[in-house]
Amino acid sequence: MLLSTIFAVLFYLATAFLVVGLAYKIRLYARTPAPLKIPTTPAPVTQTGVVLRMFREVAFFESLFKSNKWTWLFGWVFHFAMLLVVLRHLRYFTEPVWSWVNLIQPFGKYAGFAMLAGLLALWARRFLVERVRYISGPSDHLMLMLLVGIAASGLMMKYVVHTDIVALKAFALGLIYFNWQPLPADPVLILHLSLVLILMFVFPISKLLHAPGVFFSPSRNQVDNPREKRHLAPWAAALDSEPNGGE
Amino acid sequence: MADYETIPINTLFEIPKLNPGVMKESSPFVAAPAHQEALGFPGELVDNWQEKAIEKLGELLEKSRALRVYMDGCVKCGACTDKCHYFLGTGDPKNMPVARQDLLRKIYRRYFTFSGKYFPKLVGAEDLTKEVLDDWYSYFHQCSQCRRCSVYCPYGIDTAEISMAAREIMDHIGKGQKYCNEILGKVHKIGNNLGLPEKALINTLEDLEEDIEDETGVKVRIPVNEKGADILLVTPSADFFAEPHIDGLIGYAKVFHQAGASWTVSSYASEAANFAMFIGSYEQMKLVAERIRKAAQDLGVKRIIFGECGHAWRVAYSFMNTLAGPFDFLDPAYPVPQHICEYTWDLIQKDKLTLDKSANDHMTLTFHDSCNVARGSRMGDTPGGQFEIPRAIIKAVCNNFVDMAPDTIKEGTFCCGGGGGLLTDDLMEIRTKGASPRMTALQEVVKDSGVTHMAAICAICKTQFAKIMPTYGIGMDRIVSLHQLVSNAIVLDVPPEDEVEAETNEDVATA
């Protein structure tokens, strides 16, 4: 029961840290003014166009595709396999399981392999490509190690040493409804959950901030209309009231 | 003299092996106290520079969303690593955009993030030391702020924003760059980068009018400070004297002449360039932009048109309305400002210019998209007009046009190597090496398609190419102004002496 209590507490803490940390960062990004119009052109000239540009960026990694087809392939496969895997995991937090979660279950089951393959390929680049090796720091390797660990331990449980999934689901639902249930003391599961906890704590204080950050990137989210509409940041507007050379 | 004087042309897109530190010693002359103080910066490196630098970085993080997001967002994916012309030309890993950014990012992490404060080794955070400052001074002056890396970054991280911030920090601790800061002082005092005073400007342009008349037999005017003119032309001051820039200026004058337009140059705002962008100073940039506003108001013009200049057009198109607007005193029928290419293309489309393409038959042209026009601005109403309009003009005035390799033009264009405040003799080595991707692409079309000349619409590009092309075995006269081609092709007619008014448009067009 001690193990269950520790993990329950850690999951509450990690969730709080993740939510508060991300909210803090997002608020900071949103409230920091962008003094000048700097979309990388050619850029959309309407707000709708910007929404489409951002969608292409987030859903298809458009810019990365322009840059390097291999990095794009590995990166895209990893991210979308992970998305499927995460969505598939909703079945452990919902009762009854939502029908669309059931629908993706067959794909989600195998997406774990694609996720792992993508991660390993991305990691290999950090050793094999001289330029990427040069820019990779310890945290970059550790981050990949963490994600590989999560994916591998998950696949282990799915395909090699099954855990007591019914008890695990009871534990998860217990967390949500504040009706704590015991966590199966299965080493692979404990490893899997521990790594996930680390990921949750690391997210708001690491480069994983690229996920919310991309939406705030002025070179991607600004409308190209500086001649039509005057763009003015509050701190820059304050300079306007100072006397200048004009009449 | 130096070992870079004979540079072999690379196979296109050959990515160099890393050569750490090879460009470490390449740094520009430091601004003298007088140049610094004229802009309100400390004359020399202040005693508590570390503290001041970190304080300034903190201030900039508050003021710029781009800087804040870009400091956090990089995942070191490597997408940008082979995109910078200075990296491709030197192999110095600190010229890879991500590594250049990291020079500032490691300081940001150390002083502004949890992980960097407590786990510096893990996340590559470092104390701000003299060595770091030296690296900043070298490598943030090996970025031409061309934004090519920002095209390929999955988060749109724009190294230009980061090098601007770094230069702004260095200015504020007393380590500014001589070239940019000295020039800005001249603009504030005299009105242009050259320090060309009103009298000299008027004389120069009168001489130029005579030259045009001698050559064409037509009196084409280049008015200065003409109150009540409809159009204020703001053009880089290099257009007044340098080659091939001046041939472009003659082209603008002929276009205005044929359109029967009433126009003028201002001596007070006789400079389109705004070098304050290079040093990342919003305040300085605003002061320079306000000169243009004041000139337009004093002369009572209805429209503002910019001549051929890359970063000037970025500042004009993207920033001027913000910096010195609103321009509600101008004629709302026209965008503020307009590019000379927009103006000329409009006349061509309306069939108001008589053009003899055969006048350019001795040349086969290619077009160099200037980086700041390509990735920091637009022309016309639709995205990409900045690529289509200049090409449309060239095709309207020349019979022979060939584009360079697709990955080296339009949004993927390579900087000339001299942008971003690097167009100074003390940076000749990096300028020469940084030009190699563009030169390689040019060589290819020279060999394969018989290209003889390259047209550009930027004063910096033109100066840079005229200077470095001989190193790559191409004559310095092979770089031409776009409006020089227009100038060659345009058929002038002789209006009655006293009738250079807009009303004569019809007669002029049907000549």
C-alpha cells in the first residue's frame, strides 16, 4: 500500500506541476508583446491563412519537410505514433471507454513500435550526423533515453510480460475519483510509470516547451498585413507619446 | 594576400566538414567611444558588463515574445544546421544557426531557467565570461540576419531576432560595432549613410541629369526637396554614386519621367537603409524611420516609394507603419510605402511604358532574390509577390532570363554574404566565404545556360557582389540593378519643356 500511496501522491504532484508550469509558461508567452511584424514571408495575408499555416506546421511539420526529409520522416512518425499511443491510453482513464478510443485501439497497439523506431532513428542521428552530434547536449540524449524507456517498457507490458491491467485501471480511476486503489507491484509497470512521472515534471522546464511554443512563434503566427494595419506593442506605443522630429 | 583569394566553386550543396573555431578570430572593428555615445550607448566596455548584459537580456525577454519563445523552443533537431551560407562557406560549427543561437541560449538558461540554474552541465548552461562575450562579438557579427534558417525551423526560430538581441546587449555594455554605429550617427546628423550633405547631393544629381541628357537627348529630372511633389522617393544613398546602383537610379528617374509623375528626393531623408535593424535597436530604428515621416510631411507629398534596397524594404514594408505611423496624411489610394518595383510593374501592366526588350539582348539575366525582400517583406497583393513582380519586370524588359537552382532562389535564396551590417572591409574574409553558395548557384547557370549578368534589388547585394565576384572568377560588372535593365529598355519621348505633369500620362503612354 505504501507503493500505491507514493505513486498516487506523485501523480497528483506531477499533474499539478505540469498544469501549473505549462499555464505559467503559456501565460508568459501570451503576455510578452511582439513589437514588430516578423512573419517569415511569403506569409498568409489573412487570419484564416495563418490558422492554416499553423495547422500545416503542427500536423505535417511543413518547415521540417522543407529542410530534411529524413529528420522529417523520423520526427513525424515518432510524434504521431506517440499521439496515437497517448490517445489509446485514454482507455485506462475512462469507464465506459469512449467509442472512438476503442476505434483507434487496433492502430494504437502497433503505434508503440513506430514510436520507438522513430525515437531510435532520431537518436541515431545524434551519433551519426556530425553536425547533429555537435549540437547535442547531455539533456538531448537523456530526453531521448527517457522517451525510449517509456516506449520500450510500455511495449514490454503489451507484448512480453503483461501486467494486471484491470488493477491498473482501477488505480487510475481511483486517482481521478479520489477513491484510491492498490497499484500492481510489477517492476516493468513501476519503471514505466516512474519514467512518465519524470517526463511530466520535466515538460514545463525543458525543451519540451516547443509544443506550446510553436503556437506563439511570431514568424509563423503573424498575418502579413503591416501596411494595411498598424501593429503596435504597448511598450512601443509609450515611445510614440514622446516628442519626436515630426510636426 | 589572404588564403581565401582563390576559392574553388563547390558542388552545389556540398555540406562542409566541421572545422571548429576556424572563424573565431573574424570580428569587426569595435565602435569608438564617439560612435557609441552619439547613439546613447556607453563609450567602452563598462566595468560591471556581466551584470548589465544579463539585466539587458532580462529586459529584452520582457519586451520580445520572439526572443522568449525562441530561447525556450529549440529541440536541437538539426534542421537549420546546413542552411546558413556562412556555415556552408566556412565549416565553422558556430555558424550553424542553432549553435549561433546557443551562444545566447546558454546564458539565458544559466540565469533565467530552473534547469540552467541548478543543472547547468546537463542543459549546456554557462556563465557569462569574457570568452563568451568574445564569441558573441565574433559570431553574432557572422550572421547577416537573412532569415534563411527560419524558413526551415519547425518552430520558425529566427536567428536574426537572436543576433539582433545579442548586438543590442553588446551595444548597451559598450561593445558596439564600428561600421553600423558610425553610419547611424551620420544618418542622425546628415540624413544618409554616406554623410553626403544637401549641397553635395543636389550637385551630384544635377550632374546625373546632365549625363542622362547627354546620353539620351532627353531632359530627365531628378528633383531634390521639391515641395508639393506627389511622390517622395526614398532610396539607398549608394544609388547616388555607386556602380551599378546609380544605373538603377537613372532607371527610376526614367520611369517617373515616362509616367509624367511629379516626384522628389529629400535631402533630410536621403537614405532608405535603416541600419538600426542590424543592431536590434527599436529606438534607433524609430528615429531613422521618423526622418522619412518628417520629410514626407514637410514636402507635402501624397505617396512614399522606396528604391532598390533589401533590408530597407523590410523595415519600410514591415516596420515603418509601426515605427513612424500612422501615415494617414498620405493619399489612401496607395499602400504606404510602395516599392519602386510595384510602381514600375503597375505602369507596365497598364501599358504606360514603351519598352524595347532588344536593348538588353546582349545579356542573359538571372535574378538574385535579396534575403530581406524574400523572407521579410512582400510586394503586391498576394504572398510571393516579392518573387513574381521583379521577375515579371525583368521578363518585360529582357528577352533572356534564366532562374538559378530552385533551392537557391525565392524563399530559399542565399544572402549575398554582406548583409546585416557585415558590408565592411574588416569582415572581408567572412563576406567572401559567405558568398560561396550564391556564387556556386550563379556559376551553374553561367555554365549551363549562358547567363551573363545577375540582377539584384538591394544596395548591399550590389556592392557586395561587385566586390567579391572577381574572387570567384566573375567580372564585377556582371551584377546589375533591376531598374538598370528597365533603363536600357525604356523608350523615352521628349515632352514639351513645361509639361511634365501627371495630366500628360495619356500622350506619353501612346508615344
